[in-house]
Amino acid sequence: MSATLEILPMSSWVDTGGKPLVIAGPCSAETEEQVWETATQIKALGYANVLRAGVWKPRTRPGSFEGMGEAALPWLAAVKKETGLPIAVEVATPQHVELALKYGIDILWIGARTTVNPFNVQDLADALQGVDVPVLIKNPVNPDLALWIGAFERINRAGIKKLGAIHRGFSNAQETKYRNSPMWNIAIELKTMFPELPMIGDPSHMAGKRAYLFEIAQRALDLNYDGLIIESHCNPDKAWSDAAQQLTPAALGEMLHELHVRKPEY
Ligand code: PEP
Ligand code: MN
């Protein structure tokens, strides 16, 4: 499969001092207090380069919490001001892109359930035409490398050169140890085709459980991944989404210390 992408280095959109990028924050922005508590605690650890929070949540079944939507964006703008950290949110529709940019969100990511659909990805690409914002693209839920590459091509053709890949694993038909199988070879193949494409491991969505985060994060770093995105919540057991896989900022700090991810120098 031959493909070309025009990609700017990760250092053009985030300063990690040459160390692995750390994106951390809750699965979902739930309340103003939860966002504030979590973000200020993560900032205090000194490890994070970027804060994440889901505002529009793609839930598998209806009736679950689907995100606070636009109401959460001012909370994120406030923690950006307080911590000085850039903010990343998931976008799935052109309206999400428009609102995220309106509130000064710094980095957008495309979720695994959106990457699978070329119509959705093209709609996002059209909305991003002429916009200068970094876009991270999660692998599609199914193990289809061409579909992942196609999403990069569509977004890149819209003029977005600040790109990154998020490897969050692939869904399983049966119960397995991990919530989503890493299938490391697929991400490695993508990185081999596009060595300049930053590869960010998402242990949270692969693991599905706190207990497995460390081993997956370590594997990603052993494979020379450019960064990690990890879900962290000030009260994980009470989280409104992905409770079992989130960890407190304090536990995140211990894990990053054990992983020898060094603190960036601001
Ligand atoms: C998320 O990052 O919270 C999320 C919904 O992820 P994914 O698209 O990997 O399922
Ligand atoms: Mn999540």
C-alpha cells in the first residue's frame, strides 16, 4: 500500500523537551469541580504536556451519559488558563469542530468509532479546511490499517499537517484480558510507513482496567512510542464513563515515575 502524508514534527505543536508526550485527563468532563480538581492535580504532578477531556461521548448503548457538550467547554478554557496546559477534546461532527475552536481548544482528536466511517471523517476534513490545529486520529475499532491510513489522508488533504496517531487497540468479539486487543503489529506497520507520524499509546482504552495500565504503557514506551494518553479522574470509581480504567492523578504520577517518563521542563 503506497501513501504519502505531509507531516510536521510533534515539536511544531507541543514542547516535550524531546521526551515522550503525556496527555492526561478524565474520560469525560462531568462537572466544573471535577474538571478543575482533576486538571489542577494533574498539573501539580508536573508530568503532563496536555490535558484531555471528552465533551461529546460516543457511547455504545443509548441511555448512558453522552457528555456535557458545549456547557463543558468554558470549564476547559478555565483550566487551560489556570494550568497553562493545552487542551485536547474528541470531535465527531463539524459542529463539534466549530464549537471546540470557538472555545480555544488546542488539539482535536478523532475517536475510534468515527475513524471507521469515511463519510464522517470527510465531513470533519471539510470542517477543518484552512484551520491550523493539531489532529490526533485514533485507530478504527476494527483492525483495518487501510481505514486508519485513509483517515490520515482525508485530514491531511484538508491541509492539516500537525498529525498524530493514537493507538487504542481493537475490539474483540469474545471476552479477553484486555478490553481492546493492542495488535501492536498494526501500529508498528503504520509507524514504519510514516516514521514521522507521532505514535501515541492509549493504555486506558486497551486495558479497560487500572491493573493493566502499567504493562501496556511500558510496552508502548519499549516500542519507542512518541507519547501516551492516559485517563485520570479525581474520583475514578465514581466516574460517569470508563470508571474501571481511570486512575487518580496521584496514582498516575506514581505510574509515570515508575515508567521513567521524565517531567518536562517548562
Ligand atoms: C475516549 O478517549 O474516551 C474514547 C471514547 O475513546 P475511543 O474512541 O478510543 O473509544
Ligand atoms: Mn474513555
